[in-house]
Amino acid sequence: MAASIDLQETLKPFHQRASEAEERLARLEAAVATTKDSGNKELANKVAELQKLLNDAQSEQRTEREKVLKEMQRVTEENAKLRYRITHLARALEKADSDSALK
């Protein structure tokens, strides 16, 4: 029994140090969790902000693309009309030239 008491007395400082180490570890884990949570929140906010900017930019790009396509369609139609007019004017000029050559 005396050996058991001596062993307990010998181990007592080790148990105390182990308890202190567990307390420090618990505090460190809590501190890391708090820091990690706030860091994650900041990161999530940044990601959400960047995602919103990306969506806005994509929306603006689609709008601009639609405007450009409409303008291209308008210019293409106008070009076709002008070509048609040129063709008829050229024919009318050729006819006028041939009519004046016959006289």
C-alpha cells in the first residue's frame, strides 16, 4: 500500500501537468475555431461579392452582345437594300447608255 501511495504522489505532478495541457489545448482549439469561423465568413463574403460582380459583368456582356447583334442585323439589311438599289441603278444606267447609243 505504501508503494501505491508513493506511486500516486509521484504521478500527481504528471496528472496536474496533463490537466493543464488539456485546458491549454481546449483554449487553443476554441481560439482557432473562432479565427477559422471569422476567416471563413470573410472568405465567404468575398466569394459572394466576386460572384455578384461576375454575374453583373455577364449580364452586361449579354446585353451588349444583343445590342451588337441587332445593330449587325440592321446594317446587314441596309447593306442588302443598298446592293439591290445599286443593281437596279446599274441596269438603268446600262439601259440609258444603250438607248442613247441607238439614237
